[in-house]
Amino acid sequence: MQFNRSRPRLPIGIQSFRKLREEDYYYVDKTGFALQLIREGTHYFLARPRRFGKSLFLSMLRDLFEGRRELFNGLQAQQRWDWSVRYPVVLLSFGRRSYFKPEHIERTLAAQLQGYEQRANLRPIFESLPERLANLLGNLHEQTGRRVVVLVDEYDKPILDALGDPGMARANRDLLRGLYSVIKDCDEHVQFCLLTGVSKFSGVGLFSGLNNLEDITLDPTFSSICGFTEADLDSVFADRIEGLDRERVREWYRGYGWGAAERVYNPFDVLLLLKRRTFQPWWYEMATPTFLIDLLAEKQFPWHRLDGLLASDEVLSRFDVGDIAPEALAFQSGYLTIVERRDLDDGPAYGLGFPNREVRQSLNRALLATLPSADGEREAERRRLSEVLKTGDIAGLENRLRSLLAGIPYQWHCQNPMGSFEGWYASLLYAYFAATGAEVRAEESGSLGRADLCVRAFQRVYVFEFKMRERAGAEAAMAQLKTRGYADRYRGRGEPVHLVAVEFSAKTRNVTRFETELA
């Protein structure tokens, strides 16, 4: 059956470059990045969150090395690649299934290696998977006279799937470490290698057997190797983006950065937005980060400090089974991104933050969902709070805060001190406001100190200071707001700025004093 289309289709869920090019889908040209990688080096590693186009990039690389010229018409590679040379390619993918049992990973690898062996007319003479891979690479080199291109998609998925079972995760890690070390040992047979995944397992873990990879994850040159740029939306998707509020598109889906000033969009979000024409957390809804939320609870990590966190290279790379820093997990899985880089005396440090409204709103809703409350009531409470912020109803705001705290059982307070009562309340209220989609900043620095919480929503600004009554005394919160000028940075913008002083009691577990003034 023939379909009459006036424009290309949106490639939602398409991971095959060949299918995308043969069946008239939109394509954001990433072949220039491929040519640069090939020109400048041979062995690479790239980490990006799920659904960012890693699989499609590897698929494109495979077709490029195999010389499928017809797929590259009109792309950067068309005139810049030597199509007379073709290379054998081995692409191993771990994205096809979940890995919760010991046999899952071995079956997946065995099936893929068998397919390549059959195409090369090779009879398996080794039992172990690493030996089979080494034998395959050597024979492909000998048969074709060309070194082999090795591509690995979602190299870390068998470990990530099993993180809830540390024993299984370590077993999967050790098997993969033996497999990947073959790539280094067989370097004489390898022309080019790229491993992609969500995370980088460090130390004596997965990469100890493959230490010749160049990590381009935070290389500014390749910051937009995955994802869509503003220019991509203006050019490739110009006929689809028309009619959408561009500022709202940026607020919801742009904001990811890996070392460069340019911010990129989550491609999965953009494609679904262009199809459905509604703003929803499309990417987030694919999988709630249960393991991250559990880890934050286990480490009693202050929620409000996720946004604006300063982390070193050492912290961001501390990622191995049984030793995962919450900041590293949040960053590598895409719930935090790099906002700025600082070069300090002891090495670089990275300022982290939520990339956009989708992640900030959705993750904080998930954190609030750990509170003992019915789902329907949580949604109703969010709507009430949004209305209060929109109208500037200060009395309503006080009622909402009292209602929130009154609904939390005593035991929950005791189990979640987060270092101090002020920190615990700041984390809770940060999540409470951020879950509505408001722009929230915790511990925002000024010339004379840091405000506990700043909330901007519906062209209004609320600057909060929290105090424990038993420690600070009455009226201390409002006095600090005024004397330290926490609201100064918001003056002159034409938006009402509310100073909100909230004092709590460790005994009553609720608000004992609530004062507001217009700044």
C-alpha cells in the first residue's frame, strides 16, 4: 500500500539508521561527528542518558564503515568519506532485554556472536565468550584484509539492571570486564572502537581491563553528538515546530550540557512533543528512577542540594557496584546536568543542576511520593499549591504548608533528619514547590548570605527563610531576610517579591510562626 506523505515521519523509537534513511524519516545529521572521531582517534567511550540517540549513532557508524553510500545522500559524510573502502563491523548490543538472571547475559552474547560467526563461515572452537570474540576479530581481519570496527551499545545495561542485587551485578560486571578486555588485547585486529552507555564504571571495576579508551563524555567538542540543538529545531524540524511556544519548549526540554556552553534538547521529548503537541514528561515517564530515589533515602541526601551541587571529577566518576555516589548516579542517568565548570587548585569541579522543568518537576514529585499520602490527594494538593502561587494568596500558602506538615507521621520525621531539622524542612519544601513546575532555588547566595529557598512562579517571587523556634527565637527568620537583603537580586524586575519567614517547632513538627512582607 502506498501512502501519500507531504513531509517526513517523526523517528520516534527508531534506532536503525538504514530504516530511518530508507523510509523517509527526519534525521538530524550527526555524520560530521563520526568523521571527526574517525579522523582524530581510534578507541572511544561515550556516556549519555537513555533515549538520547546513542543506538542510532552506532547504527550510522556501522553503515558508514560498511560503505552503504546510498544512505548518506545529502549528509556531511557523502562527499567526505572514501566509499571504496569497506570494513568488517561487529556491533554488540545489550539493549534488547533485561538482565536479572545469570544466564541472560551469556545467552544474549552467545546469540550475537553466533550470528557473526555464521556470516563469516566460522565454526565455534572455543567455549568462553571472550575467546569466541577474539577468534572472530582475528578471522574477520584475515578474511577481509581490513581491521574490524567494534561497536558496543549499552555496554553497562547488564550491570545497571542488576544493581538491586549486588551479587548479580558484580557477576555481570566481571563477565563483561573479561569480554571488553579482549578488545584491547586484540588491538592489532581493531580499526575503530566505540563503547556507549549511561554510566562509566570506575576504579577496579569494568574499565580496568580496557584502559585505552578516550572518554569523550565531557569533551566540549562532542557535547551535541547526541541530542538536538536549537539550530536543529529551526532547520530540520522547522515545519513541525511552528505554532508551539518556543520559550515553553526550552523551559520543558532543553538544558542538557556536557562541557560546552551550548544546551541541547532531549530528542525523545522533542519528537513526542512534535507529534502530540502537548507538554508532558515524556522521557521521564519511560522509567521512574526508583534506584536513585532509594539511594537518596539510604544516604539521607538532602533533596534541596541536588540543584546547585558542586561536584569534583572524583565524585562524578565514583561509580561501581556497592559504591555509587548519589550525585554520580543522578548525573550519569540524566537527572542532573553540568551547569558550569570551575577550574580549582585541586582540579576541575562541576556545578550540577536540573536540566529543565520536566526533570525538576517529575523527580521532585517522585520524591514527594515517598510520603505516606494517597496519590489522588497528592495531585489535588499540587493543584491547590499552584493556584496559591498563581494568585499570591499568602494565607492560602500558610495553610498549604501547615497541611503538608500535619500529614506527615512522627516516625517519618525521625527516620529522615537529613542532618538537621532546617535541612529536612528545606528539602521537603523544595520538593513540594518544585513538583508544581515552579522554578526553585535552594540556598541561593547573595552578598550577605544565602536564602533557604527562592520560588519563582507565575511572575511572582517568594523568598523563604526557615528557622527552628527552639534554636533561633521568635521573629529571627524575618529579621534575617531583611538585614541580609536576600530579595535584592529580584528587585526591579516588575514582579512582586514576597519575603516569607517560616519558623518551625521540633516539638510540634509544624509551623509555629508564619510572616510575610512585600520586599
